[in-house]
Amino acid sequence: MPREDAALPEFDRADCPEGLVTRRRLREMQLSPGDNDGPVAILRCKLCALRPQWSCRHPTRGFLLRVDLAKPKRTPSLAQEWALDRAMAARSTCPQCKRRYWYCLPLRTQGSCDPCARGYEPSPDTYVTPAATPGHRLAA
């Protein structure tokens, strides 16, 4: 498609105007999209820089948002952080040996950690001790 027929304006990486950034750059600036209803321009991929007359349709293109409409990121409450920790604990704790690993276990396909599924004792460097839950204390 010719570049002049594109629905949104397109910019090369070196020619991006001030005040327009990608979602990744917003995240680095500790901002959320806020009142941005959608992208206002397209950041062309490196390949399309060689073809200035054509519109970029590659999946590596970026969508640009306005910085002035962005809002500061919200900080989660303590209850939200506990809920996320419990959810991650459920995904990384083996139901058979009750060990909490530092990665998510294949509970849907395998049902347990790899050592329990294969029938051997896990090594200490593959798991971490469970964190204290609210209202409980770890033994010192």
C-alpha cells in the first residue's frame, strides 16, 4: 500500500516527533497510556526505512502514543501484592512435595514438579523456601 494512503501517519525511527512514544517507552518513564484512545501514529520498522514510499505492515512496527495524555502508573495496594504472591505461589509450588520453585511448574500437563514426576529427590538449588503469608511467621 502506498504510504500516502495509510490511515495513520508513519515515522521512521530517527524522525519520530517529540511527544510521541511507544508503550515500552511509556513503561520506562513509569507512565500508563491513560487517556490515549489508541495509537496516533506508526513507528516504521527498520526494513521499511529502505522503502520510504510504501506503508509499513510488518509485525515489528510500533504504535506511537501521546505523552501528554499519559498518566502515572498506579502502585498496587498491599492486598493486591499479597494476592499476586499467592497466585504465583500456587503456580510454583509442587502439590506432592510442597516445595516452592523459582519458576512456574507444568501443573496442567505434568501435575507436579519434574523430580516428583520422574521419581527422584530434587536438589536444593532448584527450589526456594516458601515466603511468609500474612498472619503467619516463619520459624527462626
